[in-house]
Amino acid sequence: MKSFVSLFALLITITLISLSCSRPSNPVDSTASLSNNNTSQSVLLKDGFDEYGYNYTARLFNGTGESWSLQKGLPADYLGIYSKDKLIMKWSKAWDDARFNGAPWTPDAWEDNEWNGKFPGGSGQVWHYKIIWVGPDLETSQYWRPGGYAIWGEFEVIMDQGQDPNVGPGHLWYAHAKPTGY
């Protein structure tokens, strides 16, 4: 359980830092340099991903805790034992529009985080989180799904599941709202 709490705190930290960082000025132009929180320049590779693992056109990050940290201008080992873990983040157009372009938050806004540290040198943990916008009414919102839990004042974690060898063998579920899809 202690390890789960650590990973959950890490997830919150990552998301809060991500929410506070600026988006590249022109993520669609494949020839543009991408700014990353004014700390350095990011180079967009020909497949749409920058060297850290972000593809803003596809609304996808495919990298590691380490590459995520470096893109934010943080030390490579900022995430501790999770730095080497593989991380995939996906988000909807509605999430993107609200977060980066000032559009109102809507029930179409969601994000997905998948951590995989089950390899030599990784944390040994695997976690999958799905988060949706439900509005400030949280549990009384018409968008709330039974089985989830509140986070960040207007969002619900509708799925929080994974494996942690520090807790014991087997699969752990901390949230499983129904429906769990977007």
C-alpha cells in the first residue's frame, strides 16, 4: 500500500506539473521547433514525436519517466524509482482544447496514463489510470460514474488498477467505475 501511495502521489505531481507547463507554440507544424516551458528547444522528429516522446498532433506521449522529466526541464532522476519506467499518456481533443486553448471543460475531456516498470531496472510496478472531467459538483455531477474517486477538484479517476510487488502478488483495483470507457 505504501508503494501505491507513492506512485499515486507521483501521478498527481506529474499531472500538476504538466498542467502548469506551456504547450508548444505550433504543435501541428512538423517543421517548427517546440518550446518546452522555456527551458530548452525540442526537435520534432519526422514521425511527429519530439525527442522526449511527445506527439502533440496525435495527443500522445510515449517515453519514460526520465524523458518526461527532461522535457519539463527537471533532472532525469526526478521521479526516483519510476524514472526508467515506460510511460504512455493519451488525452482527448476536449482535454487539449480546455487545457491549452481556453475552451470550456466538457464531459468529452479525458486523459489516460499507463506506467510500466516491469523490466530489469524498472520500478517493478504496472499502473493504468483513466481520468475524466466531471465538473465542480464531483460526486453529485450528472457525469459522475459510481466506482471512481475525485481528484483535482473537477475530475474523476474512473480506473486505477495495476500491480505492485511491494504490496504482494496479484492485481489491485483502487477505482473501477462503470462504464470505464470514454
